Amino acid sequence: MEQDPNCIFCRIVRGEIPSRKVYEDADVLAFHDIQPVAPVHLLVIPKAHVASLYDVAPAHEAVLGRIMAIAGRLARDHGADDGFRAIVNTGRVGRQEVMHVHVHLIGGGEPLGPMIARKGH
Ligand code: 5GP
Ligand code: ZN
């Protein structure tokens, strides 16, 4: 499986950096975000290193589909049973900080703010 020795999330996959895991299978890992922005804030990642959505290849279709397929169950099981948001920040404009594809699952509290703040709203 492709790995990047210096990538934080690859290091979490390898167990070199501790994380609070909530789900793991052969291809996917989910864990609590270290700086949660809501009562439920999980990160779901492919175990293989894929830097961003720009770098996704046909070989990644199955694992990305699996991530979306388990998102609702993971969110609900961790207390976000009244809605949540799944976010994939990408690149500079998307303000992606960790260059290993991850889906944020955010919820569990009051309704979130607007996805993008609009002037005058
Ligand atoms: P991004 O801005 O790239 O979409 O989000 C990266 C997320 O990774 C942030 O929410 C940040 O709190 C989280 N994060 C960064 N480093 C670590 C870490 O070492 N462990 C965990 N669990 N989360 C991390
Ligand atoms: Zn990585």
C-alpha cells in the first residue's frame, strides 16, 4: 500500500502517532479529530496515501466509495444522529492543511453555520 513516510495521517495509519480510532478495516481508518469543532468531529481516511482529491485515480474509487458508504453509520454511532456535515477540504483555496485525503464528519450539536459565509447573511 502506498505510504508517505512524512505524512501525519500515514504515520497515524502506521501507529507511529497515536489517535483515537473509531473504525478500521483493510483500506479505511476513522479517528477523532485532535481539535474538534463540534461534539462529533471524526476524520475518515483511506489507508493508502492520496494527497488530495486532485490526486484521486480510478484505483481509489472503491475506497472513496466505502468512506461515503460508512459515513452515516459512523456519524450516528458517535452521537450525530440529527444530521452532520461531510467535508473534504482540497488545496489552497479549500484550505486543506493535511495533504492526505480525509473526510471530516462534523455534527452532534446545534445546526452548523452556513457552509460558506455570504456577505450580508
Ligand atoms: P484540513 O484543514 O486539512 O481539512 O483538516 C486537517 C484536520 O486534521 C484538522 O481538523 C486538524 O485538527 C486535524 N489534525 C491535524 N493533525 C492531527 C493529528 O495529529 N491527529 C488528529 N487526530 N487530527 C489531526
Ligand atoms: Zn499520507
